[in-house]
Amino acid sequence: MMMNRITATLVASVGLALSPMAMQARAASVLSQTEPSDDFRVLWGVQMFDEVEDGVGGRNWQEELDFDNADISRDLIFLTQYRVGTFPKAGIHMFERDPSLWERHFDKIRRDMDLYVPEDFTGIVVIDYERWRTTWTRTRNIRDDDQPENAEDHDFLLDWRDAIRDTRTEEYFGHGQDTRLQFVFDTYEEMALRFYIETIRECKRLRPNAQWTFFNYPRLRYNSQETPHGVIGYGDLTHEASRINDRIQSLFDEMDVIVPSIYPQHWTVEGNNFIDELPRNKQNRVQGAHAFITTNVAEALRLGRGKPVYPIISLRYYMNYPQHPWLNELNARLAIQFSEEAGASGLILWEGIGTESEWNGLQAMMLDRLAPAVRDLVGTADDNGGGGGGDDMADGAGGAGQNTGKGRDSFVSGVLTIGGGN
């Protein structure tokens, strides 16, 4: 009964979040009307797959999505992990055990660039590698001794230890028990970092006009064991969370832009206007959203050392809960306002859409509150020479294409499918 109530309230008939009119009123009381930004950009990274992949049913689903004259640029390509080389899903130990994988990896990167990234593309390309991380302490390690070394399980750290025990036997056993774990730790991060850095260098060599980066670096933090109790996000940037990022500074130095994740972890309300349909611990106040967004952006700016920062937000809530409702108006507006306030150059919109029902929900949410927020806080497509509408986009059914119509060039990335993940 409770689940039915939540579903009815949060999803409604078109997949909208609850009480959009009420949320608009609340948002209006929190956010004062401001002049649209001249510099801040909103970029489209929403992926279509399965039922709504471009060309399915004779429809170009990306092209048909109506931005309602909001200034949303499509100058972005989001590449999941199997579309950028031979990402070792089993773990980086696969490259340690078989160095010939490097040549195969670079060969596939060249083929992938020809498939997905035009030679003259000048926008942002986001690589999404997720199964294991470049840092030891942020990589999962679920023991599974029954699986072979190439199994796509989650004992990444144990697999690495076993690999270097076999490939660097003398060096491994040359360490005593007090330093051996540190040796495993250091060599893991060295090899993981090498994989990421050599990957982005090859991509930049092949497509030097594009702006290359990795998704979710620095890694999203809301509440974390890497920060003191009660600290939201990265706090004042002096905690363990930031020190872990410092270990991979060389990776941030290779990126052209920095793309931290600010996927919303909570349904945000003004004051104490919490809703009954969600548990209290799935909701936060505006102050919590502010701390979350601004400190994650601040950490990205610190690590980027002057490079542009484009936080990426999902258009549905990423909370540990059965339902993933669309963003309410308050969260949509706060993402833009707080990102710009913190010094970001823009905001990337991401979502994975696989069914016609989800597509309908996305379109309804766009018209109801996302497009109005972008028009109010960033501007309109007319203000900036065109861009944010279906008629100006290239046909992407058979592959990636660039806009040849009026206004700014737009890149149709809807031919790409969602993949990777955890």
C-alpha cells in the first residue's frame, strides 16, 4: 500500500515528481529572480537506448525532444567504458598479467574514435570508466576465491595482489610483512593511474580539438567516512577526501575540463516542508544542497588548477530507494545557481532513457520545470543564436552527425547507448 502511494505520488501519469505547482511556488520563494548568465552553459548528455535509441520505430528520439527554447547545448559526447578501448572489467590486474593488452587497447581506441568522435569535434568528450577506481581506498574488494582471474567480479584488490605476487615475485617477497601491503597499494595506484593517463593521452592525440575528461573525478561525496561526521561534501577541502584526490593529481593535470558528479542524493525542500511520501533521511534542506554542490565544485576547481569545471547532474534522484523520481523544480534550479555561484563554467545534464514511458516523463519534466529553469537562469536559444531545439539538430539515426542548420553547431550524441556503470 505504501509503495503504491509513493509510486502514484512521485511518478504520476507522466513520470513527473510530486506537486510541481507547489514545488514551483517553493522554489520561487527560495530563489530570487536573476538575470540570465552570459557565460554559464548547460550541456546535454542524456543517453537514449533500447526502445528509444535513435532510429527505433522510425523515430529520432533525441531530435524530437523539445527543449522549449531553453539554451541547452549538445556540444558534448558521453562515452561509456566499452566505447573507449578495452577497459578491463575484471580489473587492472589483467594488464599486469598480459602486457599485450596495451596494444589491443590502443587499437580499439583508434577504431572507437572513428565511430563516435568526428575529427573536427571541438566540444567536451566525457569518458565513463566506473567498475574500479584509480585509488585503492575507493575501489571495492568483495572476496570471491572461486572465480578465475578474468572473472568480472569485484575482488579487484585481491586480484591485483595475486597478480604482482606472480609477475613481480622477487620484489613482492623482498618486502617484509610490515611494508608488503604498502607495496601492493602503491603498485595498484601506479598501474591504474597509468591506464587512465595513457588512455586520455591517446584520445587527445587522435582528436586534439576535443576537450577530454573523465566522469566523476573528483568522486562525488555527500556524507562520507573520508570526512568528519556532519560534514557535507568536501567541507573545507582539508579532509581525507581531498588528500585521496591529491594522490591522483597527475590525472587531473591531463584532463582538459573537470567533470565532478553532483547527482542529487536527496529531495530538497525549503525550510521544514518535508514530504510524507519519502523517508526523512532521503530529504534535505536548501543549506544541505548548497554545501553538497558548492564543495564538490570547489574541490574540482582546486584540482583543476584553473581548468573549466562542468559538474554533471542526473535528472532523476540517485538515492538508495526503490523509486527514482524526476528532479523537482527546486533541485533543478539550485543545481544551476549553486554551480555557477561556486565558479563552475556550466552544468551537464545526464540521464539514461531506455523506454518510451521514460522518454515521455523526461519530455514532460523538461517542459514543466527544467526548460523554464534554464531559460530563467541561463538564457534562451534565441538569445544565443539558436541551438536548443529539435529542428536545428542533425539526423543521428545512422551515426553521429553535426548540425548543418541555422545557429550554433550541435552534436547529436543520442546514437550512443548507456553502458558501464558499477
